[in-house]
Amino acid sequence: MKTASYVVVRLLQALALVLAVVVLNFVLVHAAPGDPVETIAGASGGMSTELMAQLRTQYGLDKSLPVQLGVYLGKVIHGDLGYSYFFNLPVSQMILERVPATLLLVLSSVVCAFIFGTALGVLSSRKPNGVLSQFITVLSMVGFAAPVFWTGIMLVILFASVFPILPVSGMRSIDSSGGGFQDVLDVLYHLVLPMATLALVYLAQYSRLARSSMLDVLGSDFIRTARAKGLAERVVLYKHALRNALIPVVTVLGLQFGNVLSGAILVETVFNWPGLGRLAFDSVLRRDYPTILGLLLFSSIVVVVMNLLTDLCYRLIDPRIKTS
């Protein structure tokens, strides 16, 4: 199948999948315990029964669930994600304002985890029984076993009390000018700890997977043939073996992008990072249905797109997939 036709078919499948996810998210969110109007009333210190009934009518909560679902789907098709119950702002506006912070955190973490994890896996596969390989294995197991929020809290304690050399909260300094090269450095300075927290878990996974995949490939017949031809070990390792060993790593990278987004919620909460994760945490506590649904829709689209890009990467890494 040609690449263009393949992309069109996958896009149609992605649209159907996103529609199913939207319906499922709507039903599950509204089936969860809690009433957004009662939450608003509690946050405002009390509210009359008449005013609560008026709010339910204004938000459409007085209608049956199928009617609410139909109205919501009609708005989503036209690009309207509704207004936040708590913030009283368009959901799409709040998401767009916070997307850059989350993308910066997630993409930097994924890139660092992929590069360093793959490099460590390749290094440990060269001498599987060596001291360096054993050290990387132990380090990977510790990183994989540690919960992301625990790692974040430990880093906060370490760099807030023991070695106060890195900021542990927010995305910018209070006295930041808000522009220029100094502001970029300030954001990167605040990014170090959240990025390291989120990257450590996935770095460990990519390291173990790259090591296992490289060991399998290095034992293949075509690697023995390449060595028998007298090719340099560097050429055999990085040109022939690594390209084939990257396929499982790229697979996990694409499939786990949703897990990275969910991990970003915890990281952003620990470090008070002003991204989508922090917005999702606040919205769940306040029963802000439109914001929760908008965030779930955005996350679903990102995951679907990443899976599509992963499939396309297969076709670039391994030309044999183009003809299958």
C-alpha cells in the first residue's frame, strides 16, 4: 500500500476512534459521583435552591444524558468545547494557553529519555556481562520502580533543602521580564527538575528495551555476515544493528505517549508547572465537566496522532514494511 493511501485510511480510522473516545469520555465523566453546581455552591460559601436550579438550566445539566451528549457532540464538531464552569472561560482558550508549557515538558522529557535510554542500552549490549552493563541494569530497574511523584518529591527535597541550586516551583522567576534570551534561559532553568523527573522513568524503560533488542539483533545472521566481511565494529553496531533494534523502542515510544501525558499531571502538580496537567488536576477537583472533557479530547487526539506517526516511522526505519 502506498504511503498516501495508507495515511488516508489511518486518518479515517483515527477520526472514528476519536469520536468513540469522545462519547465514552462524556458518559464516564457524567457517571462519576459529584455535582458541579454543588461544588460551585460550596466554593462560593452557599447558594439558594433557585440559583442552583438556574445554573443547572444554564449549563444544560437539567436535560437527560442523551440530550446533553447530542448537544455536546454538535458543539465539538463545530470546534466549540464549551465554557468552563469554574473559570468562566472558553475551554479551547485555556487549553491553547497551557499547551506550550506541557509540550515543552513532555517533548523534552521524551527526547531525553529516548536518546539517553537508547544510548545506555546500546552501551550495555556491547558487553552484556560487564560491570558497566550490570550498573546500567541496576540503574534502570531503580528508575523503573520509582513512582514519578515520589521521584519528583525527592528532587524537590534535595534541591530545595540540601542543595538549593535549582528552582522547584513554577515555570518562570517572579522578576522575569517575559521576553528575550534571558527569559528562555529562565524557563530552561525551571525545566530541569520537572523534565528529569518525567524522563527518568521512561529512560529506564527505553534502556532495558534497547539493550534486549540490540542483543537479539547482534545475534542475527546478517550481523555475523557483516562482521565476516571485515566491517568495522562501529559500522556493524550503529549502521546495521541499531537501525533494526530501534523498531521496538519506537513502538513503545509512540504507544506510551499517553502514559507520558498522564505522568505529566503528577509532575506538573508537584512542581506547580502551569500546563495541562495542572489544569486537569484543578478541573477534576472542581467537577468542571467541560474542561475535563476538553482535556481528554485533546489528549486522545495527541495519542492517536502519535500512533500514526509511529507507524510512519516504521516505514522509514525498515523499508521492508513499505511492501508488506
